[in-house]
Amino acid sequence: MLRIAVVGSGPSGVYTAQALVQQQDVPGVTVDVLDRLPCPYGLVRYGVAPDHEKIKSLQNNLRAAMEHPDIRFFGNVPVGDGPRGIAPRRLLDLYHAVVYCVGAATDRRLGIPGEDLPGSFSATEFVSWYSAHPDAAPGGFVLGARSAVVIGVGNVAVDVARVLARGAGELHHTDVPDAALGALAESRVTDIHMVGRRGPSQAKFTTKELRELGALPGAETLVRAGEAALDPAWADPGALPAVGRRNVEVLREWSGRPTAGRPRRIHVRFFLRPVALLGDGAVRAVRFERTVPDGRGGIAGTGEFEDVEAQLVLRSVGYRGVPIAGLPFDGGLGTVPHAEGRVLRDGTPSPGEYVAGWIKRGPTGVIGTNRSCAKETVASLLADAGALSARTPVTAEEARAVLRAAGRRPVEWPGWLGIEAAEAALGRKLGRGPVKIPDWAGLLSAARADG
């Protein structure tokens, strides 16, 4: 019999817990899923765009896994060395093994002058705001801005550009928090520039996400054919992989469309590399250097520059893992060193410590990729079951008593159901579907309303 802690309740954590309790090789495995937040589901709750209801419905599958009788949820439990967290070494005293599934919690930076000017944010900050993450700054992002620049051409960049371009009425049926919906309703943004330093064939968005930009009722999507044609594949994308070929075909279609005179415009730009954010006291423009293909799959600067007006800048150039105090960390890769999921300390597997998800492999793949990643880690853990079972952690009730006393009162599954009920009630009061509670106090109050 093994008792396992899984740290993180996003898809990788839930898939890991599910794989552990469903396997047949080691009987009697139980899993406690710990999360710093009082709510489960990770980026499915706090990273999927509010108008992507189909993807958000994945929560139903994650819920079914979390309601397995051998899985228990403990939210509001921080892990890491420090006065309010449970140190990794202490966690190993409580369980036979610990699997860290903490994702990649921050954005990569551009490393250019002016990046920290007021009005410049990471895309993650913007996503957290409209997704009601309790750590998000409460202020509205779009009030007063006329022109916004989104740096990056991946799916997150498409998401934030689309949310900026949507009217608040189009988001009324979603779970966007009321304050964010009000700020979007007052937005004066008319132009959104989504900018990549390479060409259309190298963009990272999927065709489905890209097409959604062209289907917005209140916005038109514009592509400069002469700029995009710097890409050697623009004229004939037939040799590209399927996604790249379809992306280029969609962009070529848009480049030939006449303007429709809609209130908002999304400018999809290519071969522009940001070199500085300009402004005195607040951002007013982004300076880009024109790039060209270098013939070796990369790009080269031309020494030609263009300033694009912007009172709001959102960088979307990739996620990055952050270290957990007390756990080894590769600062270059933004991951925990591992061998097939086994945490390495000084190059040697650390008994009882494992990783899965983005903190293991980096921010790559789609949500479903986490399932195979979790299975690899679980296979390593089960292969070590003999040695793990020889360890003598405290009893299950003693472990849970430590969790309950660890700086904050944990939110268990009934508390999460209380949050869901409170969000449904808030939505009914506002004449909407369920509306997310955006702050720690509100979430914890809802979780403890019946306790």
C-alpha cells in the first residue's frame, strides 16, 4: 500500500493521480492532491479563454477523476521552504512519494528597454485578470487604450487578441468576472497588432484558433501581403506540414480581402522583432526591427525600424517554470532535473520524488500531452514501489493533520463544491451563467460557508 502526494491539480496532476489509482500492479494506492489555490483544474480553469466552452468542459472529465474514492483534494496548501509552505523534505516525511505537477507559472521576458513601463504586461497577467485568478491585479487592462500590441504568434497571443477584439456582449454568457466584463465594455481599443518576429509558416498558433479571429462579428483581420511574402513558403505552402500549410492559406485569404469598416481591426504582422518599448511614464509605442529569413531557418535583422503605437502591450513569447524552494531546478531550461520522471539531486535519483507535466518537460504540447507524460512518471514510480513501500511515513490522518495546520486551513472537496455553488449563485444574481469569484477572500468564504 502506497500513499502518494501529487502537488498541483491541473491536468498533469489529475492525470497522474488518476493513473495511480487506476493501475492494477500495486494494490491500495491512495493519493492526496495538493494545490496552492483553493480551486482545482489549473490552467483549464485559469488559462483557457472564456469563450472556449468546449475546452473548458474538460473540467467535467477532471472532476470525475478527482471524485475517485482513493483521491482527496487539499487546496490552499502551499508547498516549498518558507514560513507558510510545506518544505519538500517535510512532505516526504508524510508520504511514500511526492509527484510535483506544478506547471510553468510565469512568462518569458523580452529583455528589451522599456519592458517594465506602465501599460506593459505579460499575456499571463492579462489572462489571469479575465480568468479571475485570485492573484491577478484587480485593475482594468484596457481602459483608455486605443491601440494594443500583442507580441507573439501562438495560441495564447490569439486568445488575448480575440478577447480584446470581442465586444463585452459577446462575453456576457461566459464566466468572465463582472469587473473584467465591465472594463471590456468600456474599452476604447480599436486596433490590435499581433506581431511575430518570423514568418507565417513558422507561427505557432493552430488553424482553428486562427480562423476564430476572422469570424468575430465586430472586428476585421488584416494581413499585409507584401510583408508576409518575405516568407519563402507564402507563394506555395504545399510543402509545409499540414498546420503550417493551412495557416498560410488562411492568412493569404485574409490578405486579399477588402476592409469591412468594422469598429475594431486585428493586424497580423510578421518579420518584426521588438527592440524597445517607448514612452515617458507609460508605454506609447513599440519599436520593431524589420527581419528577413536568413536562409538557414532563422532570421536576420535589417537595420530598418518601425514604431507601432500602443498604450497596452502584452508579451506572449512562452511560459517558464519557476523553482520550488527545496527542490532542484534547472534555471536554463526552467524545469526540474529528472530521469523518466524521477527527480535528480546532484545527478542521482532522489528516492520518493517525481515530476510530471510542464515542470518536467517544459511548456510544450497540448492538454492531452500531459496524459502520456503522467503515465511515464507513474510507470517509474510503480517500478520503484518496492523501495518506496519500505519507507515509513506518518499515518494518513497524521499527514492530513499536518496539512490542515500548515499555515492555512486547507480547502477540501466539499469546500470546492461550495465555491462552485457560490459562483452559480453569483451568476444568477447578475443574470448570467456561473461567474467566477476573483479574489482570495471571496473564494475562501465560499469554501467555508457550510463549514
